[in-house]
Amino acid sequence: MPYINIKITDENVSAAQKAALIKGATQLLVDVLHKNPATTLVVIDEINTDNWGVGGKVVTDLRREALKT
């Protein structure tokens, strides 16, 4: 049983976007690895931007800085 874990920041991702991610990730495993979609599990974890870092900086701060420019 394939298990796919998608981690994204919790920045207004709609239910439709999440559904598209689940559908697309499942189809990718079907197309590439010939996995059964009925047994493919997809989990989306939404992480607060305070708990996500890139390049040594907190994403919340990076977003704030981007809005200033």
C-alpha cells in the first residue's frame, strides 16, 4: 500500500486544491509505478509558517519581508 505525505504551509489552500493534490499524487503512482489507486493513501499536513524554515529563516518572516518590497 503506497503512502504519500504532502507537507505544505497553511496558507489558504482550498479544499479543491487539496483534492487536486490527492488526485494528482495518486495518479502519478498509478502512471509511474502501476500502483492500485484504491490502496494508495495520501495525507496532507498543513504546517504553520512559524514552524517552517527556508535558508535559515522562518517562513512567516520571509512572507512578511516579501510584502514590504
